[in-house]
Amino acid sequence: MKLSSSEKNGVAILEPKGKIMGGPDATILHDKLHEFIENGIRKVVIDMGQVEWMNSTGLGILISGLTTLRNNQGELKLANVTGKIQSLLTITKLITVFEAFDSVEDAVKSFKA
């Protein structure tokens, strides 16, 4: 997995590309979220548009990110969830845990000022 990030209106946007399968992927995402929190950024959108696949460890990484942000008075939202990932979230019932939006812009706008 490759991970790039940007910021828009005080919201951090993470763009993972490839497969989220655990191992080093977990460390990369975990470190990035803690970096945001240390810098006072507590609103994060993960753009899932370039994620080809995710296994159970990948889902655990997302849950861990959500928990980390919520424990620090923050929030994590998903955008551009592909069909494969959408069905994975539905099967695992995580679709009720994560807020998902059709676009990064919609996700960014959903945060209260």
C-alpha cells in the first residue's frame, strides 16, 4: 500500500493505493494518524477510491484508526468506497460503524465547523 495525504479546510485526507493487508500498512496508517493528532488535526477522511482490496487485518487497521481519533475527540470518515470494499463493509456490518460518502468533498463538508 502507498499512502499520500493532503489537507482541505482543516480536514486531513488520506489516499491509500493498492491493497490494505496489514503488516507495514498498519504502521504507516497508525503513524500518520498520530502525526495528525499531534498537529491538532482531528478530522480525517480516507479516500478509498484507489484501494484494490482489503483483508480482515485491513479492516482492523480502519477500526483502530477510527478508535484512535475518537479517543482524541476526532472523527474518521470514508469516501469513494469501491464496490468490493462496500460489500466487505456490509458483510462485516461495519457499514453501520463508518460514515461513508460518495466523494471526498462530501465527506469534508460533513464535518461540523
